[in-house]
Amino acid sequence: MASSIEGFLFTYGESRTKSIYCLSVFCVLTGRRFAMYKHKGDLVPLRSGLLDRDHRVDDTGRQLVNGKFLYTLRLYDITDSTKEVLLGAVSPDEIAEWRKALSTALEMPLGVSFEPWSPPGGISRSFSGEGLSDNDGNQKVVGRMSSPSNFRNGQANKGLASLVTIGSESPLTSLTLDSPDGDDKTSSGGTTSKWRLVRCENGLRYFEEITDTPKWKLPVMKSVGVVKASASQIFDLIMSYGHERSQWDHTIQSSEIVETIDGHSDVVYICFRQDWMWLRPRDLCISRYWKREENGSYAVFYRSLPKFPMRSCHVRALINSGGYIVTPLKSSPSGKPRSLVEYVLEMDTAGCTSWMSMGRSAYPAYLRDTLLSTVAGIRDYYVAQRVDSTVTMVKRHIVEFPEESLYGHTADTRNDVPFLDSEDLEEFYDATMDQLSDISEGTVEGSEPVPDMGLPKGGRIRDEPAEVDWSMFKGSVPKGPLEGGKHCFSQPDSSFFKIRGPNFLLTRTLVPAGEPLCKLVTVDWYKAKEKIQIQNIASRPENLVQKAVGKDVFFVVVNLQVPQAVEHSLVFYFATHKVIREGSLLHKFIKGDDSFRDSRLTLIPAIAEGSWIIKQAVGSRPTIMAQILEVNYHNGPNYMEIDVNLGSSGVVRGVLGLVFGYITSIVVDMAFLIRGETEEELPEHILGVVRLSRIEMGKAKLLP
């Protein structure tokens, strides 16, 4: 029996007449079949069909609808960007459930047998968010959108965000991000930040980052407190700059969102209150970027921008890095949700107090600590609430499955065609507008086979008799030291990364990785002559891979296509002169089809050196790249190239936007892994590892 999820969502967009609509529809997902109904209980869907291999789901973040925010996703066809359906929900957790269900459905085999919908034994949930509600709980009909440019597919430069990891486990089963010793740990090795407890005040704990901070510089601090509310509620409160903010944040005099970049990024201008003797008040212009983690936690990152003119009689303060992390905890004994709220700040108050901060002025620490104390305001805000708004939200949006469902198979042949091809999109939306006026598969194709190159078809991986002089292969990025290098690459210790061991299926434990299967030979940093993506770079006659033909070397080339005004590419050349054993996971990956490759190619990132905001934004969790990014594969006589379009994901573009602001001061490690899922495929082996040290954008070479 295929798992199911059902509930009310909003569908929105631009009709053929260029008018903007936002309508409530009842959606049912059963296996790979997705259907939309005018009302719950209808037998005939407005639209239905199968999700095929060319369909993708992308989280487009927060979109403003009729003065209210919806959390949205985009279902689209990678072969035709005009084929898309935009869906939204009031709750971020709700849309995360739908995105998780749609992503899971897209991973199912196309030939799976579908049965009529029935209750899945309490595994899945159904949502019934039938409309936006005001503060009194009255339902409101959703009308026109604030601006179609916020969600139109053509606004690629604005970005449509997609969360890297989202909603795979219940928020209430998550553990705190803080370990008992005050460190921030990661699950796959990687980044570790050291914090020292400096005081406890008003129910909050204050930590100071343990670094070699100069005496004149204000140390990085964070406040930590437990709030009796769900993570999604607290996230909504933090993101809002409406009248409710004055109920918990006493530091702000005025604020406004001056620019919306995409569903996960915006620019905010803030004026603080003047409450320190004769000093002029401070203001801020910051970029905000948010993401939702797979454990149900939320992160909101701040970084100062040189935008928006400073008001008279104000001093422009700077936030070098900072933001909130909201992590769900286990429910209280009474069943009420709880969350851990962390607020981190690395800031400069500017003005005379900045250069006087070496013991002569207490204002910088005062302003920082005053801002950090707002975590207590969040806590007390929810304590003072008369009604448990979490329970109210659950009653409005989450309902139990009915005993019997009306949404089984119909005789309509539309059920057997791809969902986005079942009818013309414009006609569908125009017809939907009329009907709702009362409320104002393809065959899986593998890639071309890889020539055998004369490699033996049996035996273990072994060295070739002839050694290879790897120094003959040189790229545009020089090789440098592991520590202290600038604009260079190196190969870090692979045991730094944690991967699945031989007993992972029984113990679920990770072990340090062994030696990588392929050696990192060199790195290229290219820019294109025009705004076009650099693809299949290894096939170019001048490329070093072509110069290595006949040298008994096989290359795995990873081409990270970086979105910029002029397209850039970061190209890693991994190579081996060892025999690839037939039946090994690497052999399956090289010889397999694109569907197999998409399900296994994994990236493990880690920030070796960098600020708190970069470490948190990048993270260190293994990510199956094809689930969030567009990945293409090319095969040649002595190579396999993997082209990864980093611009195809809004959330990745948002992270890159943060990284580019610090790129000359960060050191990043990356491990590429072919994920093992069966006992025969374990333990896993790292395909290749690379460290990039303080890369400079201006040193990219023009692609010949």
C-alpha cells in the first residue's frame, strides 16, 4: 500500500490574463499520484496525474499573500520550466511535511503498483489549513498577491529557495544543539565551536566563544534559553517585525523590510532605542537568511550590508555574523512543546565606543548583551499567552484520516499521465478561477555506457604496474599547505569525515573514513566568456584529462557551476590508476544509469576555518546532491564528469551569498561520497576529498 497524505493547500500564481490568484484546494498524494480537488469530498479532481522522473519539488520559502505570509513550494518539470504548480501553507512545518512527502514520492520506482487511498496506520498525517485566519481565529479568503515577481519562475536572479534538509523527523524527538560541555557538535565530524559559560542571568545562560580574540575586539557571545512553544511558532515570531515584536523585543525603536530577495533572504533596516547617556543611537542594515533543518530546527542568520542610507543623528553598527537557532526539544510532562533558543552575536558598535572599547567604554558589551537578553522576552511572551496557540494551530491545520476515503482510482485516463502534463496549465488555472469564484510517465533512460578501457573485470582493487607522475597535471589553482594557505587547494585527512561502517545497518554508527578511492590531482577555477554554464569541461581538447589519454589513468571530474554575473566553475580532478573491481560500488556508479547516480552521490561539507555564521549556514551534514540540485553526468574514454548546478537551488544560492562575503577568509573541506545502502556496499569509501583555502574570486581564469 502506498503511503498517503492529504489536506488543504493554497495554489497561487499568474493566470493567462496576467491576473494574480491564490486559491484553496484540497490535495491528495498517494504514492506517485497527486490530485487537486475543489472541495474535500469531491469525486472528480480539478487536476490529477503521476509524478514522473522529470518532476522536481523546490521549497520557495516565505511569500507575502494579501498581507500574510505563506510558506511555499514549487512543483516543476526540469525539461520545461513553464510547467509548474506553486503551492503554499500557513505553517512552515505543514509545508515541510508536504515537501517531504513529494520528495519521497519522486524517489519511488515508476512501475510501483498503486492502490486506492486508505489510512496508513497513523504513519502519515493529513492537513486541513482551509484558509488564513486573523488574530481572532476568523477565516479569511485569500485574494491578490502582493507582487507576482516574488514567485514567478522567470525571476531566477531573485532565487527560488529550496531547503537542503527538511522535515524528516518529528521536531519533538529532536535533541538540543548544545552538548553538556557547551560545544556545538556535528554528526559527521566537521565543525566544532568551543563555548565557555560566563554567567547565568534571568533564566538565560550566556556563553563566550573560545578564540584568540584581540583585546580591542568585542568577543562573540550567545545567550541560550528554553521557551515553551514550538520551533515554528518561535521562528515566525523572530521573523516578524510587526506590532507583536514590541511585546518581547525592547531594543528596537523602528524597523522595516527594505528588500525581499527571495523566499529565504531579505534585507532589514533597524533603529535601536537611545538609552545610554549622551551617545547617539545605533542603527543596522542587515541581510537575513533562514533555513529549516531536517530535525525541525530553524536557523536565522544576520550579516551587515552597506545598503540603505543611515538616518541623521544615528551611528551605523555592524553585525559581522550572528543570528538565531531554534531547536525543538522533547515535550514537557504536560505535553506542551518546548524549544531551545540560541542567539549569537559578533558585532561592532562603531563610533567612538568602538575604538574606546579596550576597557574604556562599557557600551559595546552593554548593547550586545541587551540584544542577547531578548531571548528572555521570547520566553516570557509565550508564558503570558492565555491560550495555547500551538493547540489552536494543530486543531485548525491537522486532522485525523477519515475512516473511508473517497479519493481512490477513477476511470479518467489523466491519472496515468504525468501530473504537470495532464492538461494545459493556463487553462487549468483559468478554469480553476471560474470554479472557485464562490470563495473569491516516461521510460527511465540511462546515460551512455563507459568504455571498459581495457580494465580487468574481476579481482580486487590493485595498483597498476606503472606509477604515474601526478605532478604533470596542473590546474589554475596552485597546490598549497593544509594550514595557512591562501588561494590554494590541498588534500585533507579523510578520517576527519564520518561515514557508514561495516555494521551500520545494525548499529547505525558512523566511523572515520579511510583513504579515498581517488587522489586529488588538481583544481581549476574558471570563468566563462559569456553568461553560459561551463559543461562537460573534460571533453575540451585543451583540458588535462584529454592530455592524459593512454596513460592508464581514470578521472572523476566534479564541476561545481557557481552562479555569478559571469558564470564560474570550480573543477576538481580526482584520479586513480588502480583497477576498478567489477561489482564494486564505484563500478556501479560509473556504469549505472543517472537515476542510480542521483540516489547515491553525496557531499559532506565542513568549514575548517571561518566565522560562526558560515559554519552554521554551511553545516556538515551529508547531502544527496541530486535531491536539491540539478546534476548532469558525462562519460568519456578515460573520465566521468559530474556537473553540479549550484544555481538551481535557492537555498544554495543563499548560502553562497553568505560565503562570498567571507570567501577570502574561510577554509572549506569537501568530501564526495557514493552512499552505500546494502550490506554488500558497506563500509562506504570516500570518492575524493579536497580543501580550499581562502579562494579569491578575482583570480578565476578565463575558460579557453
